[in-house]
Amino acid sequence: MKLEKFQGNPIVSPNEKNDWESLVTCNPGVFYDNGIFYMLYRAAGNDDEHVIRLGLATSKDGFHFERISDQPVFGPEANNFDSGCVEDPRIVKFDSEYYVTYAYRPFPPGQYWKFAHDVVKVPEVGADAPAAIAKNLGNTGLAVTTDFKNFRRLGRLTSPVLDDRDVILFPEKINGQYVLMHRPKQYIGEKYGVKYPSIWLKFSDDLLNWEDKESHLLLTGIEGSWEEKIGGSTPPLKTDYGWLVIYHGVENGGLGYYRAGAILLDLENPLKIISKAPDFILEPEYDYEIEGYYKGCVFPTGNVIINDTLYVYYGGADKYIGVATCNIHELIKSFKKV
């Protein structure tokens, strides 16, 4: 079963009137609360450094969004751990506060689509500079807000010696513990039992205390398929059937098209996969998903369920934002047991 794409896609495109979002608007975190869809989206202008920030847009119907401000609501902070860029937000809510995991680098990555695959700009530093600085590694931070306009940085969630993005929190405790999904690129080889970067889970008593917690393998790629290299995409959604988790998969070991798949996890034991979509549920098809800064990419980062309708928000070709929907019951019933 495939998701149905909104005919009005892309729903958000670069805005030439604002320098900071004139080139890129993609990979949005979305949360629905009290009749409003809140969207934090990744944005960048046409600067060589490629500084990445977050903008805010809202909607009442989930399809037509309006920007809230001509200024970003969250951006890199000088002389802080995330001073280079902030990107790819994923949003969950605990009590009255929204917690946002976001990828960051200590230095801007540069216009990466002009470089070799997985290459970013690195600074000139001394021989003793830590890896996070010397390699300009992608890590993950945590921020909290009550209004999506004012944020408090809580700190780094991932190891400073790993490239560890696609970090997503489950939206509630399970058996008294917080649960975190992550995708460390270096967790490959015989030691880890996987050939390609995979999806892992951690458990903790505190939302900032993850680094010394054991990683448990949840899902790995399938060689020769559309999902050789995988990673988490959207925050898990609790359903009557289990936790719905949408993930992204990339063919050719990470060099080809980005598509999206889905799995269902046990509500009490999220390391137990109940069922899995038999094929991808979303793939690049249209110009806004193929002609951009990554040619052939759908990258979901936000999802909500309202009145049995699943809304999935995704970046298209690292340049645009689209939305696709389906009936949640029909989707899960199309899964196959594993």
C-alpha cells in the first residue's frame, strides 16, 4: 500500500523574500495540538557556508500552511555545540512541553550537494582538536518549547565521536523508561552484526542521559533492496495495533533514491517487531521529489493521526516539503507479520 500524495504538493517551498530560506525548505517536524498543525521546517539560503535554521508555519487543515514570521524561530548559537547548523527536527510532547530532537554540526556543512557523497566542509584546526570539531560531525541535540517560538537548549544527546543523527524520542515512557531511536553511522561491521547503518533503541530514566546506555538493534537494511541503508524518520505513533514507526531506506548502500517504509512495534516491548509493510509506502515520483539538491528523495520527519487519517510530512529532494495521507487502519492491515 502506498500513501496518497496531496495534489497541491509541495506545500512549502523556498521563499526568495527571506535570505535565510531562499534556497531550501525541507524535512519538517510536525505536531497537531488543539486544532492546529505546527510545523518546524529546515531552511537555508544561498550562502556558501550553507547555514541551516528552523522556520515555523501553521495550518488548520494539515495541507495549507502559513509562515508565522519572516525570521527563523530557532538557529545555530554562536560558540555553542550547535554553532554550525540545526536541522531535521522531530517533535514529541510530554505534559505541556514539546521536546524537539534536532541534528546539528559545530560548523556549517557547506553546499554539500556540490561535494562527494557524505562529504561536508571541515575547519582548519590543530592536531588535538576533538573529532566532533575536526570532522564537523553530525550529532543530535535536544530543545524544549511551549510555543514553538521560544526554545531552551538542553544539550547534546549523542556521543561526540559518532555521526549520529535521525535521533527520535518515543512520545511516552514505556515500562517507566524513556525510549530513544538512533542511527549511528559507525555501528557497522562484525562487532555490530550489520553491514549498513541501522536503527537502534536505547532506554533511560532521564531525557538527557543516553550516552552510557546500551544500544539494542531494532532493524537493519536488506542487501540489494530499496532499503540497504536505513534510519528512523518520524516519531513513533501509538495505535491500537502497536507503535507505528516510519523509517527511510536508501538503495545502493546509501547512494540511490530515498524511500520510506513502516513497521509496527509491540506497545510494551518496542524491540519486538510485530509486522512490517511488505514494500515501501512512499517513493520519489514528481519533480519536487527528484529535481533538487538530492535527486530522488522523500524524507519523512513528521507524522500525525487525526480521525483515522495518517498525515506524513516529508522533504522532497532536499528542497521542498510535501504531505501524503492514508487511512491508518488500511495501512496497518496491509502489513505482513514478521
